[in-house]
Amino acid sequence: MVPASASLVEQISSAQQTLRRCRGIVRPALMATIDRLPPSTHQLALYACNGGASGATEEGSGGKGVRQAFAVLAGEAVGGRAESAIPAAVAAELIHNFSLIHDDIIDKDEWRRHRPAVWKAFGTGPAVLAGDALLALAVEVVSTSAGDRCPQALRLLCTALSGLMRGQAQDLQFEDRPWQGPDAVVPEEYWLMVAGKTGALFAGAAALGALLAGGEPRMVEAFATAGQEFGMAFQTIDDALGIWGDPRKTGKPVGSDLRRRKKTLPVLVTLARGDAPARRLASLLETETEFDEQNTAAATALIEEAGGRDLVMAEGQRALGRAHQALADVPLLPRTWMELTALSEYLVSRTS
Amino acid sequence: MVPASASLVEQISSAQQTLRRCRGIVRPALMATIDRLPPSTHQLALYACNGGASGATEEGSGGKGVRQAFAVLAGEAVGGRAESAIPAAVAAELIHNFSLIHDDIIDKDEWRRHRPAVWKAFGTGPAVLAGDALLALAVEVVSTSAGDRCPQALRLLCTALSGLMRGQAQDLQFEDRPWQGPDAVVPEEYWLMVAGKTGALFAGAAALGALLAGGEPRMVEAFATAGQEFGMAFQTIDDALGIWGDPRKTGKPVGSDLRRRKKTLPVLVTLARGDAPARRLASLLETETEFDEQNTAAATALIEEAGGRDLVMAEGQRALGRAHQALADVPLLPRTWMELTALSEYLVSRTS
């Protein structure tokens, strides 16, 4: 937590500085790792991890780098040198990009980070292969750097991977379920899905960072829990931005998740109320026709009327609180702990 | 090598018995491992690894199980119990099935083992995800079973994966290259691609089997080399069957690789001669129209005329010789060594 006197502007600038610092530490190792790929896959991996159609370096265009930052900060917080957590950070970014590449194929999403998705730019086959290669590379990075902590490191990595994939499978399965009735997706199920799809990799990144930097088992465990909870908080904001995000900042159309009728938390908490606005929202979402601007605006209004936006923001804050709580009783360097909490608070109130 | 007096029938029956024995040892562990997947992915994984639209058990329909047999036999040959090599065998089968699922998406192949490919049966998205899950599961199986040999085991696994993916990327890239001229694919490049695409996993399976069963480093290394060479020998026969295989046995149409104009070894060795039949074959393959029965027959005849079939079979035998050579100077149990060589000889003269 930054001192209470810090203005919002100071908080944002401090968080962005942290992200920039961590990217600066991790980037050379990430690029050197990707350079090990054969030429054809290398080009796609650079495009995915880097930004710029040619794979040219453009700061921040390869995503905010939140997962790598958590790995680095966890390593520093347990008293290790940032360098020792780098493999955890590199692995987290590789896995994150692997999952984005494959997710965009699975969801047929054509845009990612203001650019065509990898499959759209290079074809489905090469995109499948590039994702596979990034996943395999992540395993290699962790196993070659963990030394005598190899079994524990691999256990953390595999837990992250199986959680991630379980979440993705659930998310895919949600698509085929109805908007109302006994088979409708309830918020609790959604929350479980997010624990996998987003929480598992944050948990793995933070715990691996702590482990590789020499953290004791209770620290590693605390970072696993904190990462998990933070990942879920992070997802609630992603969901809110998918409805209320500014298209100029998110790079996606207004209400993009509603247009695509994605079963996200704001929609599910509204539907779960079962009252008149919930039923109106369900019938809107059930219409067979294309979801146009008018429908999107009407659905947004119904969610707001039902208090869906506030409910989701409150859920995010609660998860953030649990994340901070998880770290409260293990010995950590206060300077890094402050940096970490400031970053997480910023990320859970971000607008892009 | 089976005794010189063994008839062909005896040799085949002995090899099939070995495959059956190894499947029997590995199958319960493979099924128990797959059972750890979440329900939606589980169904696809069973379909892929098992055979039968419902995932019902039908002996042999999940493939011959050659990779798992090599892992088990390597473990037995170094003097270990078959059980200790099981995780290597399970991981090899999981990776093999992962690569088949993703390969069929990449190559748009609609049929596999006499049934619709996974993506054709369940959709591309779920198939991408099922492949990912099998890959992650393989990493988990190896890392949880390797104990204090975790770093070495993971190194073998990662070498196999990176080789496999490098080979797949090269194979994909071959598709866009011309049939003749300076940019044409030459047999040496094809051989390098196969070293990755097929050799790497055989190498990994055998070396991991030897390692997990307690083999000394030189045994593990010998099995890595032998597996690699055997994988390449195995691929030459796959290539021959892709042209001359009996459709009733292979489950693919006559000359299926020619119809799809795949750049396989019989074609490439013929083209590399650069003579009149080679030029006629190249112009046939360059035609824009659908490759019909007549074209397929003509191309097959040209390859035979150029001695392409014999050249490929001879390459396969040479690779098999190198595989046996690699094992000649490490102490192995002769009984298992005989079983292994008999199996490999059968597989390099198989007709399906």
C-alpha cells in the first residue's frame, strides 16, 4: 500500500514504473529464450510476445507484463536477487502468450493488442505450432534453472498449467450453456473457472519467483495464494472493461464482451438475481440475431440498473484484500511489499 | 535379432506379442493419467489415445504403441523393472497423441486411425485444448516420477519436445517450397526434419525409459541415439506406406501422400536425381488441378522407375543398422535386447 498521502497520479506513475522496471529486467532473457526457436516459429513468437507486425520492439505493446512483474517482485520480496526470479518471469510470459495464441484460435478472436491475432496474421496451423513451442520452452526454462529445486518448481509449473487448461475447458463449455434455467452458469462456477483460467498462472508466476529466489516453503505458499487471489481480482476488472472499457484504450469495440455474448461476471451476477431486469437481460441475450449497438446499450443499462457493475468491482476488491491478507504473516522486504501492493491496487482500478 | 531360423511368421508374432505385452503394462497407468483431466477434455483425450467413438477400449485401435514399447524395453534392458519405466512410456504416448491431434489440425487431415480426426469429430477449439492438456500432462508425469533425476529427465523430455516441434515447423515450411530449382527441398533437409519430427520422440521415450529404470548415463545416451535412428527408420516405412500401402491396412486411400502432394522421402530422392523421370515427376506435381487417380498412378510409376522405392527402403535399413550399432557396446540384458531388435526389424518391414 502506498502512503495514504499519495495522490492517484503518484500511485499510477509508481505502478507503471514498477511494470517498466520489471520488463527491463526480464526482457533480455525473454528475447534470448525466444531466439532459441527455429526461424519460422521464432517470427510468430516475436510477434506474439513483442508487438509490431515485424516483431519490432515497442515498449508495452507486448502487454503490460503483469505476470512477469509478480514473479520478479515475489523473488525480491523474499530477499532474493531479481535475477534469480527471471526464469519464473520468462516462463510466465511464455505461458501467457502460449495461452493467448491458442485462446484466440479457440474463441475465433481476430484482434489482440490492437493487431490481428497470431492465427489471423499467420494462419491457424503455424499459430497452433507457435503456441506449442512457447509452452515447451517454458518447461525448459523452469527445468534448467531450478537446480535441486527442480521437483518443486515443476510441481508449481504443472499446477499452473493444469489450472489454466481446466479453466479454458470450462470457459469453452460455458458457451454452450443457456442464459437461464437450471443449466445456466452461476457466478460461483464462473469464479471457479477464473481461478483456473487467470488465477493459476498468477499463482504459478509469483510462487515460482519466490521459490527460485530461495524463498522458504511458507513464503512460496503465501505467494501461490496471493497470486491466485490477485489473478481473480485482475479478471474482474478485465470483465468490467469488456463492457465499460474505452475502445481507444482497450483496442476493442464498445461493449465487446456483450456483443460476443460472453458469459462474464457482470452478466452472470445480474442474471443470478432472477428479477425482472435479469429476465429482460436473458431474453436480450437469447435473441438469435446479431447483437447490434442498440442491444449492447440496452444490455449494459440492464446490468447497471441491477447494480452489476458495483457488485463486480466489490468482488474484485474482496479478492485483492484476500491477496494482501495471504502475504501479511510471512517475512517479506517491506520496500518490495509496498511496491507489490501499490501495483496490485493500481491494476484492480485500471481503465485499460 | 531373432535367431536366424525364425520364420517370418514367428518374427511377426513375436513382435506383436512384445507390443501387446508393453501395452498391457502401460495401459492402466495411461488411463489413470488421462482420468485426471477435466470431463470435457477427458472425452477427447480418450478418443485420441484409445480408439472407438465412445472412447471404448479396443485393442490396438489407439495405435501400435511403438513409443511406449521402446520406453518399457529400454527400462528392462538396463536391468530395471518394467514398472519403473512406465512414466516414460505414458509420457511418450501422451506426447505422441498431443502431436497427432495438433498435426491433424495443422495439416487439415480429416482421418486418423480409420476414424475422423479429433478436430473433425469435436471441433478445432476443443482439439487445440485437448492437445495442450496432453502435453502438460506428459510434463507432469515425468516431473513427478523422476525423483532426484528430475533435471536429467526434464532435459530429455525438453530435447524431445523441441526436436518434435522443430521438425513440425520444418515440415510445414516444406509445403510452400517448389518441387524443383534451387529452393527445392533436398533429401538431406528432409532427413533433418525427420530427425526432429519422428526421431526426437523415439529418442526421448527410449532414453527416459532407461533413465527412470536406473540406467547409467552411457546407457541412457546409447538409447537416445538408438531411439533417434530407429525413429528415422520407422519414418521411411511410413513414407513408403503413404505411397504403396494397402488401403485396407493403412486406413488411407491408395497413394494418399502423393494425392496430397506431400514432400516425402520417395518423392524427394527421385526428384534429387534431376534426370528425365525426375523432371516428369516434378511437372506432374506442379499441376494446379486436383491430383486424381491417374496422376497418382503416373507419379508412383515414375518413382518406381527411378528406383525411389528401393532407395528409401535401403535408407531405412541403414538407419536401423545405426540404431542397433548404438546399443552394441553397452551392457544390456540379452533377452530384452533380442526382443527390442526383433521388434525394430519387424517395424521397419511392416505393411501397415
